[in-house]
Amino acid sequence: MAGAPRGVTCRFFIYHSSHMFPPFRFVSVAWLIVLPGVVGLAQSRGKATAGADSLAEVHKLLALAENGHCAEALPPLKRNLPRIADKDLKRKAGLDGVHCAMTLNQPTTAVDFLQLLTREFPRDPDVLYAAVHAYSDLSLLASQQLAANAPSSRPAKELLAESLESQGKWEQAQKEYEAILQQNPSAPGIHFRLGRLLLSKPNPGPDMAEQAKKEFEAELKIDPNNAGAEYVLGELARENQQWDDAILHFGRAAKLDAAFGDAYLGLGQSLISTKKYSEAIEPLETAVKLEPQNPATHYNLATAYSRTGRKQDAEKEFAIHRQMTQKEPQETAQ
């Protein structure tokens, strides 16, 4: 079987002053020449003073925030943040805004600050660190509100099962999923999660894959548009070299989700395994476009090109694959 391992413009304020000049019936030519310079100097001094005042106000707000006066600092911080021209100052003000919003239990305001920060400082370590913690806290807050307001609801039970699953408490999670299905046998997504859980268990029994397959098939009866269920059924068929079934399920998954790169890859691999090289090219070309950093997409496309006489195209894809796979061990070593 052909295959290869695969490894979220500055705005400036112009302050205008209205100056009242006494009416002169006669104005000298010299005054007309000097007047624009005088007005310009006054305007520039006005701008400088206004800018200094704004800067001083921002520093005052930061001091308030950092000294625990978040209730006083937060509203003007949110109002002034988009207008701060200095990048370092804007970053600091944004981070203080996130801290204050979370402290005051204002999740919507915290998200507003985070959206601006991650848009303007997408690679900043402090911004990313703050985003991780803030979104984690917001997730915890939402789960607590769900448990308090609707503890017996399906979403609350599903969240509990997912939490148990993430902790590796497989049996407890399975019982929670099964309890949801007892209350509502047509609940979408639950059979899929059960099948995923069965495949995730360490040291699964010999019939575990068959049990999981039944869960995915049950999911598709409830939700025929579940691309994930189709994809996993394709993988299970491919592992068992049931190529016709694999091609069927991968093809359905790709039609249900046009951005599902792994589905196109699985389809192409299965077509190669049945020596349908020409048919494999189109899905594999799509897989390369969707997942250009996946070495397996290039390897399999190169194989399909090679088997259909497109030697130059094949060598290009093999070269990309070699470059990617030689680079990976070096990055791991570092």
C-alpha cells in the first residue's frame, strides 16, 4: 500500500480651536503673510498639548488598573484603546484591559480586548499567553453556568462525558454517553463520540473496532451529513484492506466537507491501492492544496503521477516529500 507517515492604520485626533479675531477693516499685506504661520504654530502646539494630555490619561488609567482600581479604569481603557498610536502602550493597555475585564467578570469585554490584541499582535508571547488563560477561564465559567442553570440537560451531560473522556476515564465517560442515548436515542453526535471513545481506549479488545463501526453507522442513520463518521468508517475499511468500502466512505466524507483534506488523502490512497492511479490524481491534488504541510499528500500524489507517466511532476512531489521528511527529525532534535 502506498503511503507515508504524517506527522484566532492608526487614528489620530485633530483638535480644532475656534479663534475669535477682532474685525479689522484694513489688514496689511504683512499681517496676511504672517497670519498663516501664527495659526499653524498655534494649531501644532494645540495638537502637541492634546497628544500629551491623551498620553498622560492612558498612563493614569494603566496605573489605576495595575493598582486594583479596575472598575474605574476599565470603561475608559476600552474606549481609548483603539485610539492609542504607540504600539507598546496599546499592547500594555490591552493586556491590562483583559486582566480587569476578567477580574470584574465581564467576559464580553475581555473578548473585545483579546480580539484587538490578537489581531494587532498575533505573534506576541504575552498576548498569546493572556489569550490562553482568558479563554480557558471563560470556558470554565461557561461550564459552571451550564451546570448551575441546566444540570440535567443534554449539553451538561455531554460536557461531563467529554471531560471524563479527556481525563482518560473511559468507562465513566461511556456510561454518560449511553445515559444520554437512553433519554434521547436520536441525539445527534453521541454515537459518533461513543465510537471515537471506543477507538481511543488503551489496549482495546479484538472486537472493539467492530463495536466502534456500529456506533458510526448508527450516527449516520441519525445524521447522514456527519463527515467525521464517514471518514472514520473509511479508515476502518482501509485498515482492513476493504478498498471498495474505503473509497465509498472517503468519497462521501469529501463531498460532505469540501475542506476535509484527510478525506481526500484517504480516497487517493485507497484508489492507489486498487491501482486506479488516474482516478487518484484529482483527490490527491486537492489534498495537497488543503494540506500542503502534510508529507503524505505529496508522497501519494507523486506515486500517482509516477504510475501514470508524469515523471517530471512525480519527481517534483517526491522532492518536496524528501525535503519535508528530512527537515522533521532536525526540528525534533532541536
